[in-house]
Amino acid sequence: MRLVALFLALLTSLFAMPAAAQYVPGPAGRAAPPATTDKENLWILDLSTGGRVTIWLRPDVAPKAVERIKELTRRKFYDGLIFHRVIDGFMAQGGDPKGDGTGGSDLPDLPKEFNYLPHVRGAVAAARAEDENSANSQFFIMLTPRLQLDQKYTVFGRVLDGMQWVDAIPKGEPPANPARVVRAYIAADNPPPFTAAPAPVEEPAALPAGPAK
């Protein structure tokens, strides 16, 4: 009976442990991902659609892409940039200072880092031209799964929170009224709480002219 009681106590303790404590390492030789609470690897996007998006960065599979995101974010490169290509049922693309899909940063293009992460809903990947080694600053967030893109683009993160604000990004190529990244942060830099942009103030309607005297 004592052995049974010890086994049940151990089983109960396992289920009571937090998710982080239940992490099981992957296959031998595969680098371990950072914890989802590691602020150095949490990318925060405050969107003009009304909320904050938190993205878990994966330097274990795409170290160069993650390093680029951190560098550009800390340079405030992404602040104010629009989502210029948003396809309903597919993805939302941003990160282009030109706003038309042809721009990038002043840094060199990145080599491909294709990996095992799938293009599922919420996956974040580096956008590129036809050259597999042409990713620079642009990125896209998957709205629905497209597994046929696997091993063709560098997935470097996954949305942890705020996907509803991504879903609310206006659609179009380009959208008539594109959404913007209001501010981008790395969580380790202690960003301020999200503050919604003030609603535009409407001018009062002009009063009709009075009767002529």
C-alpha cells in the first residue's frame, strides 16, 4: 500500500507542476528553445488595431533572424511601419520602410535558416524575395496554417498573446487603410504598458446660417 501511495503522490505532484517545469527536452543534438517567460526573447508589437501582441522568439532555430529582429527593434526601426500586404485566410506582412514590399533595412540580407517549425496560425517568419538568402527586415504572421511553406521560409517565432489584434489588421495588397506597428519592443527593455491611441476628434458640424436681416 505504501508503494501505491507514493506513486499516486508523485503522479499528483507532476500534474500540479507549472508548464515550464514539465518541459521535456527534444531529440539529442537539438538546441533547447528559450522559456516562454524569457523576456530577452519576447518581441512585443503594439498595433494600431487596438492591442499588444507578444511573440516568442526562437534563437535556437533561427539565431540570425532573431538577432536582426532585436537589433532593428532596439533601433526603433519598426515603429510606425504599416502592414502592406495582408491576405485574408493567409498572412499579414509588414516591416518594410517603403511600405510596398520592396524595402528593407540598411543591414545586409540574411542567410536562410529554414527549420522544423511549421507555418501554423500565429507563426512568424522572415519575408524574402525569390532568392532564399534575401530576408532582411520584413516579416509575416500566419493567419491560418500553410504547411506547404515549411522549409521555404525562416520561421523565427510564434504569437503567444494578442492574436485577435493580428486578425483585426485590415486586408488588402495594400489595404486601403493599413494598420501600423505603433511601437515595437523587446520585453527585457521594460516597455511601458500598452496605451491605445486616442480616437480622432471630430470637428463639430457647422451651424446653419441664421436668417438674413
